Amino acid sequence: MFIKIRRDTLIILLLAFILIVCGRLVTYVAFASSDEMDNGIPISGIIIKGNDIVPIDTIRANVMQAGFRDGSVIYGDILKTSIREVSLQDAIQTAQEFAKESTVPGTSITPITAADVQVDKNTGVVTVTVIEDFSSVELENKSVTGVGG
């Protein structure tokens, strides 16, 4: 049950295999050595740090409103969203302001006093570090009296 292959056919098959492997290797090296991306760097995720009371989803939703959401792409110092094109620095400042507006669910309490937004231009990861300070929160004490009181 041996398959008879002539020597010249074997050499041709071996050369074809080597050419395919070398072509793949050259394509990979050319892509890996290029320093620019024609398609930009897509936003790959948002990491929230430092929150205790305000839920991560609330902060993440507010930061996404500044443009850091799925489908947004970083081209150098420009953030392109599906709606507009803004400077990356402006988008970071807007995201910091929006993160500070995050509230405790069911209330209007905004305990976040500071927010720092960092964007990794190589991976597209957005890191938001927040500081919650309840000593600066102004609470209004509204008591509701019942029917007999």
C-alpha cells in the first residue's frame, strides 16, 4: 500500500511547501514591523478603578457617552466615533467630567470628586480611576410625615 511518487514530483511538492511557508512568514514579518495602522486602534474596553459605592456600569455608561464605546477608533490624537470626530484630549476631559456626574443608583448623590482617564493608544484600553469622597456630598434632609403625624 505504498504510494509511488517520482523524485521530481516530490521535489516540486517540497518547493511549493517551502514557498508557501516563506510567503506566510514574510507577510507576518511585514505586518509586525509596520508601526502604523491604517484602520486605527479600536476602543477595546473600559477599566474602572477606585469605586466603592457607585456601580461600575454607571461609571462605564457615563464614560461611553464621551465617545469611548464600541465602534470608536483612535487615529493618532483623534477619536472617531460613529457620530463625530474629536480631539483625544477633549474626549478625555469630557469623560472625566461625565465620570464625576455618576450617581448612586436611586439617588442624586454624586460622591465622585475626582476622575482620571488614561487611554492606551496601542491597545485601545481606557482606564478610569475615580475617587469617592462622601464628606463633600451635600445631602438634603427631607422628612415626610405620615397621616397622623
